[in-house]
Amino acid sequence: MVERNLTDHARSLSVFTDRLGETNEELTLIQVERAARDEQRKHLNDRLQRIEASIAGIQRLGWWVLATFSASAVALISNFLFRGGFHVP
């Protein structure tokens, strides 16, 4: 009877040990996946920040082009008026 109990306990302990090993393997996989996901998220955030900086640069360039075009248009119209463009002889 005592040998049977010891054998049953040994079997139970081996089952628990196997399950614990499987759980540790799953936990390791989850940790690796989480670390990979964090690195991907970090890389994505860096890329998005660079894209935003590029868009801001393009926007500043667009404002300069618009301001230059507007100033040229005002200068052209002013020049036309000062030279008597609407004067009909």
C-alpha cells in the first residue's frame, strides 16, 4: 500500500513537472512575442515621426511657394496699375 501511494505520488509529481515545463515554454514564447511586438511598435513610432517631420517640411515649403506666388501677383497687379494699365486714351 505504501509503495502504491509513493508510485502514485511520483506519477503525479512527474505530471505536474511536465505541465510546469510546458507552461514555462509557453510563457517564454509569450515573452518573446511581446518583446518583438514592442520593438515593432517602437520602429513604427519612429517611422511615423519621420513621416510627420517630412510632411511638416513639405507644408512649410508649400507656404513659401504660396506666399511667393501671392507676392508676385500683388506686384504684377500693382505694376500694371501704376503704369496706367486701365488708362484709355
